Amino acid sequence: MSTGAAPRATLDGWVRSPFEARGIRHDCYEKGTGPGVVLIPELPGITPEVLGLAEHLVDEGFTVVVPSPFGTPGKESSPGYTLRSVARICVSSEFRAFALDTRRPLTAFLRAVAADLASRTPGRGVGVIGMCFTGGFALAAAVEESVLASVVSQPAAPFPLGAARRSDPGFSEAEMDVLVERAAQPAAPDGSGAGFCALGLRFSEDGNSPRPRFDTIAARLGDAFEVIELDSSPGNAGGFSAHAHSVLTSEVRDVPGHPALAARERVVEFLRHRIS
């Protein structure tokens, strides 16, 4: 089933603006109208596949902001390009790629991006999507109260070297305590649920985004954390390889019934329900 190519797009029509907060400055790309969604790119950066997801969200009626904390926006992914991006984040204090139970400086910047977007878009709040290395950043960003929905796709930070890192959620215990408190808030008057909810996605055989990391998050957030695990075991119905990783970008195919396409549809439904 997993044949053809993933949806792709270019930077045409996206408005680039620098954004600075907490001593960090990065360009952000914006497009669309409607409730706001911050889409944090996966490694190696804002690739055509990441833009394919971003364009889909715009088409679904969201205002989308894509920060560019690493890589060259619009550049094709390649093994060499990915390795260079990984090398950069490994030595950067902004990302703290191997640290356990830590606040990552970039998440403070992302909270400011989310707050700014919430201040000028309709809806009850904003959503944040993180993928790969930035997966857990989507949860850490929800310390900002305007973030009502986080999508945590194949979170890969900290790099899963050793049991402790495989189970680390990718942010600090203090930040987790805030999320637990927010998730326990009573339902809104419109019946839309607790003050904060999250959606997690991964492939079953993905060692770069280990299941214990999801177990840690689920143990703390309970029913506020919905998990979608796509089967990538041998002979799986979706035709995914054992190395399948990028649930919402490179593994998506515009084929009815395709598991990754269905996961993307669930993300859109989740965001629309939570923030509209």
C-alpha cells in the first residue's frame, strides 16, 4: 500500500519574518487563515515534505507558522544534509540533544511563537506539532496556556542512547508537572474537554522514537494523551519498512485507507476540535 511519493510543497506564498524571544532569533514562515498551528520541522529542516504537511494544514483552514531553528528552508532532504543538521544540534546548547530531565532553551522561544500566534488568530487557542527531534518540544511548548493541543510525532529527543534516555519524555519534570495540572482542568463550557490534550504518533518498530518514551508521557497525562501507533512490523498491511519514522510527512501517501494518511486526518480532526 505504501507506494508513490509523499505530499510535497514549496515556499511559494509563505511569508518569512524573523522572530526573537528569550535571546533566540529564528525566521518563521507563515501562511493561511483561521486558528493557529505552530509546526516545528523535523530533521533536517523545512523540507518539501514538511511543507507538504504545512500546506495541507493551510488547506484545512489553519493559520500555520513554521519556525526554522535548523537547516535550510525548502532544501531537499538527503543523508548528508541530515547528518550535518544532527551534528549542529548535538553541539548546540539551544537543543541539549542528550540531556535528561532538562529544559531546552528552544522551547521557551516556541512558547513565545505560540503566544504571539494565539494573540492574532481566531479560535480558543493554538496547536503545536513537533516531529522527530522536535516531537517533545510540542509538549514542552504547552506550558504556555494558549497552547490547547500538542501533537507529538515520533519524538526522538533526547537521542535514545540507554534506557534512561529512551524513557525520557524530552523535557523537564517541572514542565511535566505543569502539563499534568493543565490536563486535569475541568471541561470548557462548550464541552470540548480538559484545558490541554495531546496526541502522540509513532511507528511500532521505530527505535529512534522508543515506546518507553510514550509510556512515560501516558503514565503522567493519562486520558489526556491519545496514542496512535502504526504497525511497521514485518508484513504489515501498510507496506511500511522497519525503518519507517516520519508519520506525518515522508510516510504519507494520498491513497484512501493508507494508515499514515489516516493518522494525518486524525491530527487535523484533533486540532480542529481542540482549538477552533
